[in-house]
Amino acid sequence: MKLYISELGTAARDIVADDMILTTDMPTCAGSKMLDGYKSLFEAEAVTRLRDAKYSVYGKANTGELGLDLLGETSYYGACADEEGKLTNAVAEIVKAEEARAGLTLEVNGSSARAAALSSLTYIKPTYGTVSRYGTIPAVCSGETVSVTAKGASICREILSALAGHDDKDGTSLPQEKCALLKADAPRDSVKKIAVAKALLASVDDETAVMIGAYVEKARKNGIEVAEIDAEELRLARPAWNILMSAEVCNNVSRYDGVKFGYRSMDSTNIDDLYTNSRTEAFGYLLKSVILFGSDVLSTERYMDVYDKALRIRRVVSDYMNSVLEGADAILLPACSRRSYTEEEVKKNPYIAYDESLYTAPVLITGLPAVVTEGVQIVGKALADNSLLDLAELLERGGER
């Protein structure tokens, strides 16, 4: 089980970054043969900010190819699994073993959130635009977010406070006055009411349902109002996200052509063969499927019926979540459908990550903040990241205010 792609020989081991985040002192391969051994000439803004805050970014963790899969199983360097064949995730395993204080990930398609839920770790995907994406491998630019995984909400808050801030190098970065609301000392409201998304609970296994029920009961015991909502609209997020995700990946990987950088096939006699053979030999099965699907939904014949409709559904889901959050402070939903997945299951269904995006797509497609804690996922209003972390920390402590 290969957890690390690269490590620095330093005594301090604060932060492990995943293989989608650029560093100048370690390779960044995005879990792909296409970028095997690639070392960037510049580092991610997130890494710079952590190092400026005196954190040691000491290692790069194994990651699924472009972060598109379930838990990292499509990595060119091999899946992470235990002796029983149950899939795990490199960053989650490293943090769980306390080899690192926290993990820095680029959340692309829900793998970081799922990993935190399955490992009973705390994770935050910040409000989109509050943490710079400059210096990350682009995959799904409209939704991917630099995120944090740790053993508790207090550590997530500490790391997020160092990361949050406007960055002129990132065109999607929010103004500094909004980013400042994610700092540890920023004022915020407490979570007084949680809405439970019933529509997404129907398909989870018994163990996950029990975990969600226990969290709801703990919240109620601490004076937090809990109400159920149908939330059928949230089910629309999955197909819309899968369409938009595939389209954006298709465009973003067009730069990997075997000419400028990355893997180059030696079995080519002309430029067309070079493009085709390099991409065929270097990309994995799931990424190839995503590229083909993305090409299809962006085609002239399908653009309006499929891609444009997905954009409209994004707005419907966003408006619905915002309307729910006008009457509640957070929405509770699963992070995944069950408590374990095996390599064998993924081999039988290589598109399982598409299915599991039912639970992670609502936050990725809307850009809202989400915290995974004690195996459940709580979503809040834009810039309410600290409120979600306050709730997570309160219940992690057993409710002692």
C-alpha cells in the first residue's frame, strides 16, 4: 500500500499534501502516468501560505488520477487498501496514523470527503473562492476546492485560518473582506437549527443510517433544533455535476498531448499518432471515460440538450439549498452511502464514483462550505465555515460548551 509519492527528510511533519497540489521540492503527478516524475517550477499558493505560517509541508500523498475516483484507487502508483481488500485513502490514512497533523487536498469529485467519513476524521471543504487554487492541477475548475482533513475541528480551523485569503493569481478568488470571515477569530453565528435531507438517506446502508441518527440525537441533546426536509431537489445535483465535471475535465486535460511536457509515446510516426498514443498509453480507464463523456456533452448536437441543461440544474440546486438555509443554519446529509468499499467492487463498477457523487455533488456544484465530522456531512451558507466547525467541535467534545 503506497501512501506517499514523495517525502522530505525533515524532522517536522505538519502537513501532507495530496498529489494534485504543486510543490517545487517534490514531484506532483496527479496520480497519473502522464505526469510521472513531474516537478513544478512554482508551488501552490496554499503551500506557500502554510510555510509562511511556519508549517512544514513534508510529503506528497498518493492520489487517484486527477482526483476523479472513489477513494484514490485509480492512481498510477496503485490503490490503497488494507489486508481485507477494503479501499482506503492515502491522506486519510496518514492523518489517522498521526504521521501528519493535517492533510491538504484538492477536492475534485468527493474522494476527500468520503475518505474522512470512512476514517472518522474531520474535514472541511471551504466556501468556493476563499482558498486560492493557484498552483493546483486543474480538473474541474468551477467546483474543485483546496480542503483540509484532520483529527478534529479545532485543527481544521487552525489550518484553514492560515490558508484563507484573497489571491490575485486566482481569478475565482473572493475579495479579502469575505475571505477574512474564515479566519479563526472572525465573528460568526452559531448553528441553532439543522435540516436533515431525507431524500439522500433512503439509499444509505444501515450502519450509515445509525451513525446519522446518533449525530441527530446528539445535536438535539445540545439544544439544536433538527427538522426533516424532503430535499428531492438535491438528487438533481448528481447528474448535473457528472455532466459538468466531465466537460471541464475534458477541456483541462487537452494540454496533455505528449508535446510540451508529460509522458510521450515512443510509438509514433506523425503528430496525430503522437497525440493519440501518448494519451492512450498514459491515461487510465476512468479518465478516458470521463474525457469521452465530456467530449460528447460538449458536442454541437448535445450541448444545449445536455450541457446547457446541466448549467440550469446547477442554478435550481443552488437556489433550493439557499432557500433551505434561509430557515435553517445547516443541512445534514451523508458523505457516502456505506462504511466500506472494496477493490473488487470498484473493478466490477469502475463508475462507482459517479454513483456516490449523489452525496457530494450538492456542495461541489454550489460552492457551499461542508464539514464532515463523525461520519456525517453538514453543509452551511456561503462563508459560514466557522459556524460549521463550531458545531463539529461542540459535538466532538460531547456537547460541552
